[in-house]
Amino acid sequence: MLLSKTTNRALYGVLALLSLIGVGIVVRRTFNLIPILASGYHLPEASSSAIASKFGQVDAIFVHYPILTLIHIIPGLLFVGLGPFQFSLKIRRRNPKWHRRSGRIFMMSALVIGVTALIMSFFVPSIGGFNQAAATTMFSLFFLFALFKAFRHILQRNSLLHREWIIRAYSIGLAVTSIRLINAVFFCDQFSHWFNAQ
Ligand code: HEM
């Protein structure tokens, strides 16, 4: 299906925004975990801000799993960083070699993300409890399935089906990262008061 220039631009805009959110959450979590790996965990000072203390509660979960979390999120950076370029028709046409090379890195990163997401769904206490763990398990499984299908289709040189399945995998990856933005909104006390009042 051919999209108009405007629709194409709008889609790339959304893609860029979601990728930036992905980069943001990875950078924040990495800066949070590196000092813990380097010098151990020290209880942070209690904050008077409600939002800061809620972020602190989430941070307190990941400090117990720094290596697993980093193995999940560093490939996440490659995934969101390379994704938009993999979908560019211009790059694919002008430099198919680059597309294949970066595609291998993208697929490897995605595989690591999917496997670690599955492990984390079972072993890292879920912020949203059982419902969230069930959702992330389902997302991880479908993500891995979509990757497998995309890989199989490209081995069979069926680039149309490869494209369809990689779009599915990519959408799940970006959806999971953008959910952080929604979480952040619910984290704000002002918003929860507003919602409770409705
Ligand atoms: C199939 C896709 C994905 C699934 C199912 C998934 C699942 C998970 C799970 C289960 C956790 C443990 C914490 C929690 O319960 O929220 C987690 C943490 C995390 N994930 Fe993923 N993830 C996926 C993709 C990604 C991608 C593509 C990125 C990076 C852009 C990413 C970045 C993070 C970060 C930064 C954390 C640490 C918690 C935080 O700071 O928000 N994830 N993920």
C-alpha cells in the first residue's frame, strides 16, 4: 500500500517520538543502575515529593536485578535506534548492504529483549502485579513469535511477509516502551486525584 507523503511524514514523526521515549527510559534506567553496579546500593534519602517517591519505589525493584535489567535495556537502545532506519525505503534502496548488516544487529537485539522480557515477567516483581506480568508474558511470546516468522520469511526470500511480521514485532516493542509514558501520567498524584474525582 502506498502512503501519501503527509501520512508518511506523520508516521515517521510518531515513530521518532516513541523511539525518543524508548531512548529516554533506557538512559534514565542505565544511569540509575551503573552506580549500583560500581559501588553497591545505598538507600536514597526520603523525598518530600510524591512523584519522586513513587519513582523511587520503582527504582527500588530494579536495583536488585541490575545485570538482567541492563541486558534487557541496552539492546533496547539498539532496537529503538536502528528501527526507524530499517523501515526507510530510501536507505534500503540506496544501501541494501547496510540494511542487511543493521538488520542482523536489530534482530539479535530484539531476540535478547524478548527472552529477557520473558525472564523478567516471571522473576522481577511486577509494578502492576499479576495483570501486568500476564500482559508482559503474552507480549514477550508474541514478540518472539513475530520475530521468528519475520526471520523465516526473509530466509525464504519473501520480503513482503518479512516486512509484515517485522512491523508486528516492532509495534509490540514500541508499544511496551510507550506504556511508560502512560504509567508516568498515572504516577502524578495530581492526575490520580483528578481521575478519582471523576
Ligand atoms: C516485547 C517487548 C518488551 C517486553 C515484553 C518488555 C517487558 C519488560 C518487563 C517485564 C520489564 C520488567 C519491569 C516491569 O514489570 O515493567 C521491563 C523493564 C524494562 N524495559 Fe522492557 N520490554 C520490552 C521491550 C523493551 C524495549 C524495546 C525497551 C527499550 C527501548 C525496553 C526498556 C525497558 C526498561 C528501561 C525497563 C526497566 C524499567 C523502567 O525503567 O521502566 N523494553 N520490560
